[in-house]
Amino acid sequence: MRRRACLALLLAGLLLLSACAAPDSLSRLLSQDAADSGDALVVYRPAADPAEGGALLRPQAYPLPDSGADLPAVLLTLLQTPPADPGFSASLPPGTAVEDWVLENGVVTLTLSDAFLDAPEMDRSLAAFGAALTLCQLDEVDAVSVVCAGQTLFAGLMPEDALLDDVPSDPYSRQLRLYFPDSAGRWLISEYHTLTLDEDTSPERYVVEELLRGPNNGELRSVMPAGTRLLSCATADGLCTVDLSQDFYDARPDTALGERLVLGALANSLTALSGVDAVRVLVEGEPVGTYVYRSLAEPLQRCDDAVGPVSVPKGELDADLWLAVPGLSGLTPLPYRVRTAGYASDAEAVAAALLGAAEPGYPALFSGSGSVAGVAVQGTVCTVDLSESFFVSLPEEARRLAVGSLAASLAALPDVSAVRFTMGGDDAVFDGTDWSGPWREEFSEIEVY
């Protein structure tokens, strides 16, 4: 194998690198325990206790199989096999399986099961780099990509991506996870940017600068308002304060969805960094009140509901939920990944998702699932049976919005043309007002019902 000699050099390089003090970067992946034999296959697994030796990934040597064996298949089997040595953890996160793999033009593309998405970000990174270091031993493999739920999470990883310079004063590389809108401007999609950092520049500044620069993937959109410049960026006690130029406000989007994408991209990208829990946005050094609909007086928290893509194999439905905007001035639709598992119909799943929705900065209209007794679709008419608590729990001015929220969210389903409301099986009449419907209106953004 061409890589047999390279493997020996790689292992020797690992020994040399791990003997040096490395900066806080991916060089911590490397271990002192690398086997130095060229007559072995090496599988890189997470260390059970990274504190021992300071390595996150450690190489575990296995005897070479008989000649003629399918080496890629052997290595993939080993990656999925739990290690017997208690010093190692499993190469893949719990529940993750390799569903498919393709070798083309020197790149192995691994398709992993959806359980991979549920693993912590660090575990996914370790698994991806471990697979790259493992599979790139082979003559025919130069790089590894990882795909899950139709999304490329890691592209073209090579062994040298984990072999970083060991001199703390030199620049070093780091992968940062950023979020940009998809081509439809509906969901935030994650994208990894490899950046060269130095001791004088914070990762937070790089994140914001890369968001301003835009995505590398041509299928993703830029997210920051045109002309926006970064004035300063600093983190203290988990709060990252970002000061942006006036253009961030003047060129802001004019829809709730556009606002969600801009603020979600900032919050999700920055809170992906270790040590950042929330984000405060200033404009020209001053606090911002209302941006589009949301107030920026409070720090931004991570918003996972804004992140796509929607996974149909995972039992998810791409649906619009109509939420009451701050100030209860009307309703606006926002995309949600609605989990349909456990529900007899999409209408039931949408109603449950709406009752449990907790959009940052938006008021919660509903007290919980007990306020809706049942949802059924006959023909194209969806009937929602409300409990009396649905109305009792709401102030009078919010009742019309709550009914409209359910009606609009359910009417947006392709198999629903109208929505009716009942209470205890009879027409939904409360406090002298008949809410029964049917509701057939075309719902537009910020329409008051």
C-alpha cells in the first residue's frame, strides 16, 4: 500500500507532535500512544479519559487482515465495533450507523444515520476526524466527507486537517460552524469554515466577519443586512456583545422570517463557540429596541427551531406555524420542523407543535396541550375540539389571535381547506361569542383576525 509507508511517517509525526505543547486547537486530537508499526491497521477512537495524555482521539492498532480483504469495509466495520479496551470510547456516537459509503475520486463519502444529528457537536467532530484519520490510511482514499439527513456536515477531511502546527505563536487552523439561509430563504443551514486564527484575534470576531462575508456554498444565501460592518466583538461571563454599524438596523429585513434568519444566524453561530451562552447586539454602541418585531433589549439565545433541513425519513414535516407577534398586534407564519411520530395525522402533529411552540421573543398564547381536546380531519375540513380552559386561560384580546393561530396553521396543510372549532362536541361558544367558523380566510402576514 502506498499509505503503508505514509502511515509509519504519520504515526511518527503524531509522536513528535504530541510531545510538544500545542495551542488550544485540534492538535489536542493527537495522542502519544500511536502504534509505530507499519503492519497494522489503525482506528482512531475518542479517548475514554482525554485528561490522560491530553488527547481527544487515540489510535488503536489492529492486525492487517489476510490479503484480498476489502480494507475499506474492514475499517468501516471496526469504526462501528465497540472497542474492548476501556481506554477508548466508541468511534461513532450512540445509535449512529454507517448507512452507505461511496468512494469516488479519492473521497469516501459516509452516509450516517439520523442519530448522528442528535449527538453533541464535539462528538460529531471527533467521529468525523477519527473516520478521516482511519480511512485515509488506504492507498485509494485521500479524504472523507460525512453526510447525514441529506446534509454534508463535513467535506473533504484529510489527515493533515488534524495535524496542526505545534508552535503556539504561529497561526493555527480551526473549524467554525456558521449558519446561513438555504436557497429558499426558509431555514438556517450549518456550514463549516476553516479559518486561520492567531493569538490576537478572537474566534467571535472571525465568526461575525465570516457571517458578513457570506457562505462558501453557492446554494446558501448571505444573511447579514447589506453594508453592515463589525465595530467590536467581545465576550465576558458567557455573554458575547457584538457592536454593528447602523446599516444592520437601516437595512434590516421587513418580515418576521427574515428577522428570524438574521438573529438566528448570529445567535446560533456565536453560541456554537465554547464559552458563549448568549449574544447581545448593539448598533453604533447603543442598545436596540425593536428590530423588526423582536426586541433586542434582551440577549439572543440559540434558536434550534430555525435550523434545517427538514428530515422526512426522520418523521419531520415542514410546516408554517402562525404565531402572535410581540405586542399581540397580529399573526405571522414561521417555518417549523414538526415531528409527526406518534400522531395519527399531520393536523394533530401541527396542533401539538403550535401549542408547544416557544419562539424566542414571541408571546406564548397557549397554556399547554390540555387546551385542545382533539383534532380530526374529515374530507378537507379539520375540526378542532377546544376545552373551556383554552378560552379561560387567555385574556379577551388574545382569544381571537389564538383561534386564528390554530386556524391559519392547520389551513396551511395541503389536505385542509377549512377549519371548524367545537367545544365538548358542540359549537365553540364562549362568553357569548361563537368561534365555530368555518375558517377559510387566506391568511397574510400580520393580519389581525
